[in-house]
Amino acid sequence: MANDEADNMTVVPIPGEDNEEERQRIRKSNDRDQKMERQGKQSRHNRGYDQAADGVSTAPEIVRVVDE
């Protein structure tokens, strides 16, 4: 890899890696979601989680069927 390409890359933590920055990010997201829930709003992040946890699924609406 050329040096100029390496200079433009962003270092990100490995998924699932335990570090304080990741824990703080998750905590902030959870706090924001809980605040919205107390206000009677649903965050985009949590939409559908309750149905998934309860095993309730909604079938997608079929708009049209195409025979290719």
C-alpha cells in the first residue's frame, strides 16, 4: 500500500473490543434512547426491537411480483 493511501485511513476499534471509549459511546446512546422513551418517543435506533424480542414479526407488504 502506498504511503499516501495509509495516511488517509482512519483507525477504528475492533468490534467487540472492550475499551473505555466504546463503553462511553454505548452509555451515551442508551441514555439518549431512555430519555426519548420517557418523553413517549421512540428512537430510530430502537425501532422494532420490542417486536423482535417478543418474536412478533410483521410480514413485508408485497408491492408487486416480477417474473424474470
